[in-house]
Amino acid sequence: GAVVSQHPSRVICKSGTSVKIECRSLDFQATTMFWYRQFPKQSLMLMATSNEGSKATYEQGVEKDKFLINHASLTLSTLTVTSAHPEDSSFYICSASRTGGEAFFGQGTRLTVV
Amino acid sequence: AQKVTQAQTEISVVEKEDVTLDCVYETRDTTYYLFWYKQPPSGELVFLIRRNSFDEQNEISGRYSWNFQKSTSSFNFTITASQVVDSAVYFCALSGVNTDKLIFGTGTRLQVFP
């Protein structure tokens, strides 16, 4: 089956630094990937839609300058949390789909900003 | 607007009991997809089922079964003879057919005790 790989699975960073999270579709090409955020014991909220070769589409309330998304190839999207603060600590998870198919999720990245 | 409601926040059962997780959705789309995902403590999302809105047949997969009732906008999930390994958070989700982005419910935490 299709696999989406997300890296790293856990990261701890100091306040003010930037963190990059990678999302790769391993056996199919994904023109679109999605980034979600999940606070503890809460649901997954869509942050943005990552479009290969063009700018990401952000959901209302998500700061695009803080959460930089790059989708440089059909198999890789990256989310960079810039100038991270403790309130950015969360579980970030990406998904990718074949056209018309089910969404496959990465393993998620647990970010802790200290 | 699209919305998914999972009214049950937490459910506790004893092993071998049957349990039903409720999901009610709202959408103006005439065609859409409904999903169920399982999220164990490790955090990854495990795909369980995708159902097209045109297909109202109930589905059974081992101990899992799903009851889709378009008339009441519900897509309930039943686990028969629950096991401790079923303990997880279960999410119901909705998407349109022209997009792969998912709208998640708030999740139901299921605890199965031995």
C-alpha cells in the first residue's frame, strides 16, 4: 500500500529557533499534500494545503509567515515552524493522496518548544 | 459549511463488549466521502474505512462494522467483542469529492478494560 513518511517523529527545540518537518510520499506522486495540527486531546485541524510547484493555501487563522510550506517535488513537502515558541508545541501530521483516492497520513511529528 | 460531530468524548467498556461510536455530519455537497481513522497512543492515524455518499450499504470487516444512514446524516462505527488493543481515539472525517482535505470530528476516546 501507499506510504507517507514524516520526519522527524519527535523534536525538541529552543524558543526562537526554526524547525523543519518533512513529509514524503514513498510510492506515489502527490500533487497535493495537507498539513494538520493536533493539540493534546483535541482533534486534527487543517493548517494548509501544500501544492506542488505553487504557493500553499492556508486555512483561516494560520500564519503563513510562521508556518512556511514548500512543496518542491511531487514526493516531498516541508513545513518549517519559524521562530518557534512554546505555544507552537503540538503534534503536526501530514497527509497525501493519490487523485481520487484515500488520504494516507504520515506518522506525525511531536514538536516541543522549550 | 462542513462539520463532523462526535458527541461521545470518552467511552469505557470491558473486553468482549460491543461498542458503537457515533458520528453525525453536515455538508451541502451532494457527493462526499466519509472516513473513520484510529489513532493509538503512538499518534499515527490508521485508516479504517472510506465510504462514498452514494453507497449506503452497511459494511462489515471482521469485528468492525459501519452503519451509514444518509437520512440522518450519520455514519456510526461498531466494534464487536472489543479487545484491549482497540483502545485508541477514533476520528470520523468528511471530505468533498473534489478535494482530499479532511474535516475531522473531535474524536472519541475508547478505553477497553480487561
